[in-house]
Amino acid sequence: MSSITVCARFRPLTSKEKLNGDADSVCIRCIDSETFVFKDDKDEELTFSFDRVFYEESKQDDVYQFLALPIVRDSVNAINGTIITYGQTGAGKTYSMEGPGILECDEQKKGLLPRVVKGLFDSLSPSDEELTFSIKLSMVEIYMEKIRDLFDLSKDNIQIKESKSRGIILHGVTEITVLDPAEALQSLSRGIANRAVGETQMNLASSRSHCVYIFTIQQEFLREKRMRSGKLILVDLAGSEKVEKTGAEGRVLEEAKTINKSLSALGNVINSLTCGLQGKTSHIPYRDSKLTRMLQDALVSFFITIICQIIPIIQQISVPHKVFLTKGGTARTALLCCCSPSASNVSESLSTLRFGARAKHIKSSPRVHCIEEKSNTGSTASSPPGDEFSLRIM
Ligand code: ADP
Ligand code: MG
């Protein structure tokens, strides 16, 4: 089973590109829904294949159905997932993620986020009254290696912690419990507006920070006194263009270096996983940037099951319980490599496509690994056999 889905998306030419005459120098030629030919700046033709290629006529729903829906369904089954948009500024990352507007927009143009929200609630609606669920939402921005809470701008340096029972957590981050899709969209829209406020205050451009949307889905099986939790993370990355080459100075140069560092860290994590598969290395450098540290769970999933021993789950906070943290190799990640089709952006598009091509080599074959955590009664969970996380290159 594939753990990472890599897709490329070419947006339509903008009116400015059309005015510049870029329509005559489009750098891609479609072969089929997985393969295209890319003409580089030396007029050499390179063939790329991805899990799916979305061309300019592709619909937002096509992207959602192929790239996001399987991850949404898995997150409801407590398998963590991450959806990342990568590419230079102006390539269509935010359009793919949010659409033209999160609240009011043409149904067809809605981006991944509103579709994911609807998909989550649709998949969760319990038919069994012994099952209840809650969705919590957090929204943060990573700028210059500092994590800012987009639901509470006063929290401008959130720390990342690792918990045995919950995996990677953002210490003190605001978590809003959303009860229906409308409420979730209202909260997301508030976070997006706060991002703009913060940027105006600090005189930043949104393309220079990574925006991270975190959904925590918790389900309680009342009859079995069991609870499980899945995390779904969406990331609209900072622009991948190489600003230092343009002679940037001062803060712009510092920003560019920090962005490049975190994007290379993301590439290195992916690369290390690939090398690890070939027996070359076992160290995965998640700690090299805030971004990769936050996304650590994206590549290794945790199934959390809390079994209450005495009284119902609602009152379980201080009662004896066992926490089983199960590590599975099947956390799902999807990478959408967004590109301009214009020849004037050929070198940035090529760099985006190469990043995607490198990521595509990761495949995982699931094996369940059980990590145990001592319950406060002193008893422990036992590990099932076959306790390895294995990856292979396809
Ligand atoms: P990024 O977030 O990568 O900087 P944007 O998503 O803001 O780029 O897109 C840049 C411009 O291109 C915006 O005006 C956006 O509306 C338009 N655009 C991007 N992708 C598409 C698409 N698939 N269809 C139509 N317009 C698009
Ligand atoms: Mg953007």
C-alpha cells in the first residue's frame, strides 16, 4: 500500500502570462493522466510520471477525490494523514487548498479545505448511538522557524513536544471543537483573516510562511469504553522559489534562507526515508526544522486506543486506564506539486517537479507495531508479533 501519493497540478495561464505571450511557450505536453513531457530551458524534453497529473482543465473536485478523500477516510479510522501543497509563489497552492474564498464561493471552485471539512463530517456521522465523535481544529503559521497560533495571535512562539500517548503535539495551541461543517469553516475563515492581520502588522507576505491546518478527530465507543484518535494535517507551504538568486537583502534574504532550509529539510526527510529503504541510513532528520518535526506523524502513524477499566470514558481523566499507542506504517501523505505551465517559470517548475519525483519513491508496506505505555494501575499492554515498520521502494 502506498504511503505517499504525489500529484502534479498545472494551473491555467494567468491573464498577465497570456498578455506576455506565454500561451505560445507552454512548457508541458500531456501524455495521459499520469505522464507528461516537460520542456526545460535548454529545450530538452523530460518525461515525468506521477500518481496523477492535473492539467489546467482539471476541477477542484478531481483533486479532492483523488488526492484527499482516501486520506480523509483513513483519518476517520485513526490513521494520521497529511496533505501538502508545494510550489513557487503563484503556482496555485492556496487556490488548491482553499479555493478563491473559504466561505463564499462557487461550489465548483471550492478548494481542498472546505471539501475535507464536509468529507470528515460526512464520514463521521454516527449511525450507532454508542459512538460519539468530536473534531478539534487548530491553525498555525510557521514563519522564520517560529510557530504562531492563528486562533490566538498572542501565542507567537508555540513549542513542539512529543507525547508518548499523543505523538507530536503543539504545546498550548488553541484547539477549537467544531460541531458541524459551517462552524469549522467559520473558524478556518477566522484563522485565515488572522493570518492577514498578523502579516500586515509584521509587513509580511503570506507566501513567505507555511500555513498548517490541523484536524484532530476523536471517537468514543461508549459500549466498549474505548476511544481512538486520528490527526489530519493540511499544509500550504511557503513559496519554493530561490529568492537569494534575485539579489535579496536583509530580512527578505533571511526569510529565503529559512524557507529553503525547511523545504530542504522536508526533502531530506523524504530522501532519508528512501535511503533507509536501501539500507544506507536509518536516521530520519525530522528535527532539522519545525516543519518536519510537526509533520513527523505524517510518515509514521499512531493509532491511539484508550481503554477505561472502571467508569465511563467521560469521567476517565483521573481513573485507571490503559493507553495503547500503536505505531502503523501506513500514515498517509499526499503531495500536490503546483506549477505554472508558462515557459517563463521553467526553472522553478522543474525544481518543483524534481522534488515531487524524489518523494514518489517512498512506498510503505504496513506492519503493525505496538508500543506500550504503563497504565497508572501498573499493568502494561503486550506487543503483538511482527513489530516492524517497513518501507520499500517501488
Ligand atoms: P500560491 O498560493 O501558490 O502562491 P495562488 O493559489 O495564490 O498561488 O494562485 C495564483 C493565482 O492563480 C491566483 O490568482 C489563483 O486564483 C490562480 N489560480 C491558481 N490555480 C488555479 C486554477 N487551478 N484555476 C484557476 N485559477 C488558478
Ligand atoms: Mg499562497
